Amino acid sequence: MSKDRVSRRQFLSYTLTGVGGFMAAGILMPMVRFAVDPVLKAEAAGEFVATKQKVADLTNEPVRVDFTYKQKDAWYESDVTESAWVYKDDAGKIIALSPVCKHLGCTVNWGSDKAHPDQFFCPCHYGRYTKDGTNVPGTPPLAPLDVYPFKEKDGYLYLGKAKPRKEA
Amino acid sequence: MKWISQDVETYLTAKEYVDTAVVPLYPVSLGEGMKQSAAAVEFITLLTAYLEKQFTGRILLFPPFTYLDSEQWDNILSDIHKWEDSIVASGFKHIFYVTSDLEWRSREDELNGTLIWLPSIPLEHMNDSQKLTMIDSQVKQIITIFTQKWHKND
């Protein structure tokens, strides 16, 4: 038997504090969750998809990186494969560009126009973009290529949802 | 652009840029040839969808022209000529037919558009990434047919 015996008064105050604490936590927790919900949501929307591309293998020459995610169209769920043009710029920073032409949505290719081997080229209406994705004036596209946010995890490249660039 | 309301709406506002119609040709046979017909349809569907992705801004992928295998060819041809007339009348400059039905090869001259014939590759035992690589390599070859044709007229 312990020497410091717990008095009835002490026992009651301890249990009341304990139970009261649990109840307070039970009430507060959902409230806090509701309050920070927008923060949690934003993270879910910025989901990153794994690609097979190793970050270490990237050079300053754009390569096509394919990645697949699930898309739901009404009740029909399907795997959608999309691509990105990925390279490292002169400073060694990774750039991941969407291949979707800003004119009418064709797929642009790197260097497929013989006259402009260091530009992205859209075969549909001969739109061109420089390596950093800026649209070449005088060609049909009116905006630069969208950019994918990216992450590096275990040496592999992860891509998020392509975002339009603000500066035109 | 696909034959869905959203894309068709875009098409109507950008008509001058979309000058190429792509019409898949689907043979339907019942009985013995059923499985083969299904495999062909599966292959061409996937292929044209990928093709549409590459050339979204310049082609309109039509709903497939579907015909019974047992139908008289005179009837099939007269039907497709009706399609052709309407497509041309609505302002398309190029028509491409995509099919894996061998019969069209011998009737290519009777068509007004360009026929792209591909042997159907069975997809049933492939996984998704194999399918993608295979379709990708096929479409790469077809792409040059399109760009050449466009270059001639632009």
C-alpha cells in the first residue's frame, strides 16, 4: 500500500478534471477541424502523381514523361494518361510543362519543327513555344504552356495538376 | 475534338481552325466473326481517341460509321457518300477514315477522303502501359500522314 493516501476530495477533483478534459477535447476537436478544414482541403486538391522518371536522369533536353491517374466521368471510371515535358534549366531547376497547346488543345512536341529544333511545336496550326514554354508571338497560341507543380520523392518525380501561368 | 457537346461548342466557335474530319469505320458482324469485330472496334476506338488527343485542335472525331458485315457493299458505299457530301458541305477540307476492315483497302478509290487502314492488334491480353506504348507507336506513324496532307494544302 502506498503511503500517500489519496483523499476523497483529491480523488474526486482528479477524476473531474480528467473527465472534464476529455469532454472539452471532444467538443473542441471537431471545431478545430472545421476551422482548419480549408487548409486540409487544399492539400487534397494538390495531389501528386508518381511518374517513372528519375530526377537524377533529367538533363537540359526536354523529355516526355507519362503518368496515369484515375478520372471519373459520371459512373465511368477510367485511367487517364497524360504527359509532361520535363527538363532542367541552366540553374539546374526542374521545369515540367504541359504538352497541351494553349490555342486549341493539340499535343505539342519538342523540336519536331525542323526550322526550329529548340522550340516546342504544335503540328495543328504551327504554333511555337520557346523552351521555357513562352508562346512565340505571331503564331496562333496566345498564352504560355501550363506548368506542372512537382515534387521529388525517393529520387522519382511526382507531378501535380497543371496550372496556367499568370504572366503572358 | 470529340463528338461531345462541350467540344462541339468549341468547334462551332473555332470552325476555321478545325478543317479535318476523322471518321472511324466499324464493321459489325454477328456469329462467327463477332469476337474479331469486337476486337477491331476496341482497337480503332483506342487508336482514334489517342489520335484525337494529339490533334485536338484541328480534327473533329466523328461518331463511327457502323455497318453490318453482311450488308451489300453498294449500300455501304452509297451511305458513306452521303456522309462525305454532308461533311464537305459543312466546311471540312479533309476527311480521314480509320478502319481495320480489309475490305476498304480495295475500295479506297471510291472514297473521297484518305483511308488509313491498320491491322487490328488484339488488346485483350495487354496491360495498360503495353497498350499505351503500342498505340503510341502506331499513332506516331499515322501522324505523318496527317501532317503531310495538311502541308500540301496549307
